[in-house]
Amino acid sequence: MTRLLVGRLAACVPLALGLATLVYLSLEWAPGSPVDRMLGDRPVPDEVRQRIERAYGLDRPALSRYLAWIGDLALRGDLGWSVSRSQPVSRVLAQALPPTLLLSGAALAVHFAAGILLGAVSARYRGGRLDRALEWLSLFLYAMPGFWLALMAILCLSLLAPVFPPGSMRSVGAEAWPWPLRLADVAWHTALPAGVLGLGSAAATSRFVRASLLETLGERFVQSARARGARLRRIFFVHALRNALLPVVNLAGLSLPALVSGSLAIEVVFGWPGMGRLTYEAILAEDLPVVASGTLLSAILVLLGSLAADVTLAAADPRVRCAARPVSP
């Protein structure tokens, strides 16, 4: 287990830095300048422009700025200064990270709850009308873009039938409410975006659960349970479903990139004050430190989630632990 953990952690560092480097240099070489965004169409003297570029370090070459950003990050933990928000990048990310963690955590819960439930029902009624209907529903949810599902959810559940709020994370004036009401208000605002984000990615998981469950039902231990006269419900939920869910644990690591990348569109559509919306606004403003730091933080969260999924799978399945051990000569 320790060997597996150390190996995964060692692989996370170059992956995260490589991704941040690629994003930083790609945006650096893109046309335009943050100073143009700040000044707009107003004509200003060249001295003013040069003074602004010098204040934000934009007068230096791209490679020099990148090396300075990496050096400050590695030595002092300094992520730089946000040009568009006029405050440290670490403070900007600290404000956006908790809403993203809340939305991603709720979406992950919806993802696995809906995926396991739909997959189990499809396997239980294999070949029937319900199985075919769930198959078409899964294909529909998997094929539709996340922003379209979000818009349709707002149209149906916020405008036509006002069940959930159409956007934001809190109601106006909720800061003055007692904490139970504030907690219920945040949950009410989280339900719709988390449901859209989780259901959109749960379709693939449901088909995986169905296939894994049908394969497990043909194993010898299930046949032995049938021969002993065990009830069909006990065979399905106790013997087959428990063992079929072991590979699903590994899907948590594969689902996190989809949730993180999909949360950008969901946060923009719902006006959610998280990392996705922050990155989108920073790209429009060409705020390179915010985009690079946000991408680096998102990559670290994805890698840590994948690491947690690998460790959980190794703890649940002895075969993975044995494969990770060094073979003695």
C-alpha cells in the first residue's frame, strides 16, 4: 500500500506542473494583452501603458515571467497577482474553491447514486422494456452537452415549474438568516446544478454497473448460492451487487476529470461562484496568473481524487495490493 501511495504521489507532481506549463504558455502566446482589456478603447499615452506593463511585470519576456511564477510558487507559495481582480491570486482561489468542492462533492454523490441505481435496475430487468428505456435514457444523457442540460433544467424546473432557483449559490439577504436556514438555502441552490452535473456523467456509470453485474451473476459463487436455495433478492443485492461494485470504485478517479471540466459550463450557466466560472472570466480577461493557478489547482484536485480512488480500490480488493507489492527474488 505504501509503495502504491508513494508511486502515485511522485507521478502527480510532473503531471500537474506540465499541465500548468502548457496552459500558461498557450495563453501567453495568444494574441492580445491584459493591458488592452484594462484600458479598453480609451486612447492613453505610451508612457501610461508602459507604466502599467511595468507594474504587472508584463514588460518582461514570456519565458522570464513563467520562470518567475514557478520560482515564487516553489519557494514561497506565491501564486502571483490577479490583473483583473487587483488582489493576490491565492485569495481569489480561496474564495472560489469551497463552492466548487461543494458542487463537485454533491455531483459525485448524485453521479454514483444514480449510476448504481440505474445499472442495477437495468440488470435486474435485463431484456425487458424497462431495461431498453433506461438504455435509451442513458444514451440521451451521455450524448447531450452539459450546458444544454443545464439550460433545459432551468427552463423546466425554474421557469415553467419554479421548484429550484435558476442560479447563484444563495438567496438575496441570506447572510442575515439563522444558520439552519442558510444551510437549507445553500442545499436548495445546489440541488439543480449538482443534479445536472451528476446525471450527465452517471449514464456511462450505469451501463458499466449493468455489464459488471451481469458478469458477476454468472460467477461460480453466485451459482453456488442459487444451488443452496438462497432467495433471488439476496443473491442479487448481497452476493452479486457487492462484488460488482468493486470496479466501480476505480471509476471515481475517472469521473473526476469529467466533473471538473463539466463544472465550468455548469457554473457559468447557473452563475455559480466557483473555480469554473472564475477560470472562464479570467480567460476572457487574459489574467494569466489566475488561469494558470486555477488549472494547476484543478489538476491537483483531480490527481488527488484519482489517488484516493486507487487507494480505496487497493484497500477493498486484495488483488490490487498484491500486484503493487515488489516480487521477491
